[in-house]
Amino acid sequence: TCAIFTRDSTQVVSGSYDATVKTHGLKSGKLLKEYKGHQSFVNDVALSVDNSKIISGSADGTVRVWEAKSCECLKVFRPPHATGEISINSVILHPRNPDHIVICNRSNTVYIMTIQGELIKQFSSGKREGGDFNSCCVSPRGQWIYCVAEDKNMYCFSHETGKLEHVVMQMHEKDIVGVAHHPHRNILVTYSSDGSLKFWKP
């Protein structure tokens, strides 16, 4: 479902439909470690700045923090007010504060929480029906959080004020699967189940 490179480019960390997180050697291609504990698909993974911790988000509604070397699960938590298995779709380390995780679950709210599971901020579209978020991304400097939703709209939140600053309506004909921000330029890309890829200037 997802894969990222470690910062030293020696390993790949992946999340899977079999509810596990795995690390693989880049040169050998071999499975190095396996992290078990989630009860459903692992939808997204992130790495701490020093590669010592892996953060995973699952369709079971939980975020788990793992010790990379020992495979020990250090922390399990859910976003506040999340009842049942509300799927975690995105987990992203905030660029300005690596102890903060941006968490997008299948609701109209995106959360910033610490690695210890403490809520810092939350941002909501206010839409009660048909506006659950599918995915999110963060601008390179961390000022903006962009969420794409099942209503085919994109919601732009200010990290500083917590306000919804802008909504881009009906971005694709079919469901938006995800969104990503260019690492250096002010460009977003969205991709959809209709097979299209679109570039946007926020």
C-alpha cells in the first residue's frame, strides 16, 4: 500500500495489506524486519528524522510508533473522538517539528499529534456528510495542510491559525485518491480513480 526510503537510502520501509510493516535491504532486496500488531491494512508509513522510529497508520483506526531496531511497538493511539475503526489514511511528520505527526483519517478532520499521542491541533472542513478526507499532504515549510476529500474537493488549512483558508471545488470527475506537494516548488499534484493526474498551483 505504501513504501518510503530511509534517509541514508540503504533500506525501504513498506506497509501492506497483510497488516504488517516491513523493512527491506535496498541492495539485497531481502526482508530485514517485520513489525506486527495492526489488525487491518497499513495505509501509510513515516520515519523519524534519525530513522530510529517508524510511524504507521492503519485501516484499523490506530497509529503505531515502532522502535526500528527492536521491532517493539512503543505506542498505540487513535485520534480523539474516533470511534471504531475509522481508517487512518495518512501519517506525515511535520517539517518544522519532527515530534509532531499530521494524521488524516476518514473523517472531516485532520489532526496534529505528538509521537506520544497527545493532541496539538485539529482542523475540520465542517462538512457533515460526504466530505470525509481521503488523503493529505503538508507544504515543505509546514505552513499549509492540504486535504482531498470524497466530495472531490481540496481543503487548504493554515497551520498557524487553524483556519480553512481555501477550497478548490470538483477537482476530478471521480474520487480523488491522493495529493502530494513538490519538495521545493509551490506545486501540488492530485491523482484520481478516473486515471487522471492534475497539477495545481496553490
